[in-house]
Amino acid sequence: MKQVATMAAILMAAAARTAPKAGGKDFPEIVVIGGEEDLKRNAESMKSYAPRSGNEDY
């Protein structure tokens, strides 16, 4: 199942890369994260950023 999720993420990244961009600007930074520790570290980083983001709907 992990291989299927990884393949789906890679295909989504390819779709994002080839999608039309507003104003012709094409500078997306796309990363597929698959390691358990990387995912946990990213989740914690997002949780700590949310209250500081200025978005009340975090």
C-alpha cells in the first residue's frame, strides 16, 4: 500500500509541475516525503506554525 501512495504522490507532483501557472510564473518547489521520521517532523513543524500563520482556521 505504501508503494501505491508513493506513486500517487509522484503523479500528483508531476501534475502540479505541468499545470498552468498564474502569470506564467513557474517556480513550484515539490517534494514527496515518504519516511516515517520525515513525516512526523513535518507534521510537528506544521502544527507549531499554524497558530503563528495569522489564519484563524488552523
